[in-house]
Amino acid sequence: MRQRKILGRPSITKSQKNKLIRLYQINNLSVRDIAKMCNMKTSTAYKYLKKANIQRSR
């Protein structure tokens, strides 16, 4: 039986999601800065903040 290749970029880990949310809620940093710290694109950071129902305040 052949194994199939998994396509696409791997999803971010739970610890990365938690770090993203924690940094956004606690610090006065922009989403762009936080995304750089977490090694992800800005659009990915916005996507996970939206999924966590966090309002954009900045």
C-alpha cells in the first residue's frame, strides 16, 4: 500500500497559538511584531486571533 504525501504547510502548534494570544492580550505589541516573534505570517496570526474571538483593539 502506498502512503500519500501530506500537502500544504503544517499547522501551528497549540503552544504557538497560546503564545500568540497571550502576547496580544498582555503586551502593547502589533500583530505584525507578534507574528514575527512566533515565526508566522501576519495573516496567519490574524486568522488565529479571529478564531479565538479576540477583538482587534489596535
